[in-house]
Amino acid sequence: MAISARLLTCAAAAAVLAACATLGSSVPAPTPAEQAWRLPAEIPQPANNRSTPARVELGKALFFDHRLSDSGAMSCASCHLPHLGWTDGRKLPVLPDGTVLGRHSPTMLNLAYNNIYMWDGRKTTLEEQAIGPHRHLSKAAFATSAAKVREMPGYRQMFAAAYPGEAINEESISKALAAFERTIVTRNSPFDRWVAGDTKALTPEQYRGYKVFADPAKGNCAACHNGPNFTDNGFHNIGITGKDEGRFPFRKVASMKGAFKTPTLRDIELTAPYYHDGSAATLRDVVDHYVRGGDDRSNVSPDVRPLNLTEQDKQDLVAFMRSLTGESVAFVAPKLPQ
């Protein structure tokens, strides 16, 4: 009898401990306001370049085809690799001849949800962005690329199917590239599942990090990284040392000196290094930069100020950013037309 009572007491204690552990590890359901973080299911697209399988297939081939570059050794995918979050993993991109470019390769993820492009915002449509790097390097080289495409029967067939009646030129090539780029979407991350109502999708650490992220009195990250794509599509000087004027040449306002476009944070753990100059190697480096309030504060954005975060806050914030990594989808490289 005493043994049974003791067992019962032990079982009750275990149940209480289990309940306490569950209570301590629970994550609240999202509020209606927090559900606004959900990424829209419908991908935006312009009326003059609606997505079709033929257009996406063509754009995918063009994106991965190194033969079309002036050197014959570089494609869009040279700087935007699927397994690296559609970046190149380098601090700064390097051309086949060894030339180092001046800005970090940004991710291609979720560009369809943006309304302005490039680090300095020089492009306002995805179609313009798609050919921006070609024009930047050499207009003559792009003309050569278009000529190479026209010479290949396989490409001529693909263009006829995708854009019947249209010439193979800068415009149609940019439209095809943009059609493919709109399919590069990351979704169904743990955070997405949480805002959809799955309270088990986030760990307590990740949830605490979200609260630090969203709190204006703590991380204040959501001041710029807001909305379903975690960007305000704005431009801010975040206190990075350097002479790059950023947005200023395109918008002659003092606050735009050294200001760069707010990048998405989706799949951010896959896209290191960080910032327009690739100067932050890890997410913890990013957090520490903001805790300092930036390094060059001569023209820093008012939203960038020293933060009073504990070590736990910092760890939680990094954990939260890792919760923005979307569902892994196997990527199959295209078979290039001949």
C-alpha cells in the first residue's frame, strides 16, 4: 500500500514537472497584427510579362548559361548560387579575369515582392534589374550575348514559344530572366508556420528573439525589416565605414549618402557574408554592429542607435533570424539549348 502511494506521489510529481516544462517552453499564438507577417501566396507579376511555363523555362536557361557572357565563363548563376541562398558566398564578387567588383552579391530570393532593386535602387522593375549587371559591365557585351542567343536554334525555338512574334533582344531577354527570377521564392519557414498558427513551429529562444527584433525599445529591427518580406524597400545609412555613396547619386538628399537598400532577412542564415560590402561574416557580427550603433556615425540613420541588449538577447536574436529559413526545395539545373 505504501509502495503504491509512493508510486502515485512520484507519478503526480512527474506530471507536475512535465506540465511546468511544457508551460515554460510554450510559445503564444500570433496576434492578428503578427499574422500580417505572412508572405502572400500570390506572386506579383506585371501585366506585360505574365508568367508561363515557357517563359520561366527560357529565363532559367538564360540565367545559368555561361556561354552568353563576353568571356564565355560567367552566368548570372556565377554570383547567385541556389545552395548559397542565391548569393555567391564571397565578400565581393570576382570576375573571370580577376576583377573584384565593389559590392556584395545580394540574394535573388523573393525579388518578386520588392518594388525597387539593386543596393542603390537604380532599377524599379525586375525586368530592368535582370539586365542591370550586363549593362553595368558592358553594353557592347550584352549586344554580343543577344547575338549569341539568336544564333542558337534551341534558343530561337524557346523564344518563339515564350514570346511569339517578339524579337530576341535586350527587352525579351530581360523579360525571360525576370519571369524566372519571380519563381525564386522562399517560404514556409518556422516563422511562417508560427504566424499561420502553429505554436510549435518556433522554439522559445526564437520567439524571444522575435520579441527583441520587433520591440522598438530593444532591437528595433522591424523599423526597417518589416512586412512579409522583411524589408521596407527603403534606404538607410547603418554606419558602415567606407566611401561608397550608395543611394545618393540617384537621390540627391543628404540622408542618402552611404545609404543602401534594406535587404530581405528571409533565408538570411544562408547568405553570409552580410551588408553591401560583405564586411560582416556572421549573423552575430551583424547583431554586434547594431549593438554598437554602427561604426561610422557621421551620417547614420536615426533608427540606428546603440542598443542595450543582454547576451541572451543577442543569442535569441540570432536564433530568430535562423527561423526565417524557408523550406528546402531541391533545385534542378536546366539543360541548356543548343
